[in-house]
Amino acid sequence: MLEENMREWSKKNRQEGMREILLRQLERRFGPIPEEKRRGIEAITSRTRLNRLADRILTARSLDEMGL
């Protein structure tokens, strides 16, 4: 039970870190992120979705192209 709780906590922390990095990269590339889009990113729980967004930031020309 404790081990399972630790794994879940670790997973949540990694996802939170991924979201923070993504937001930082988006701000550096596109400028200030509108609050509505920021909340949407903060609500993402799928690691796959976060990874896809991290890849897309390399080629997208706008937040709209990011699909946010």
C-alpha cells in the first residue's frame, strides 16, 4: 500500500513538473499565456498529451497551432 502511494505521488510530481516546463517554454516562445489557456494546460493529466505538446512546441508558430 505504501509503495503504491509513493508511485502515485511520484507520478503526480512528474506530471506537475512537465506542466511547469511546458508553460515556461510556451511563455518563452509565444509570450504571456492567456489565463484560460494556462488553466487548460494545468488541467492536463495525460503524460502522453504533455509529451505531444512538448514536441509540438518545436514547430508551432502560435498557441493556436499548439492546439491549446
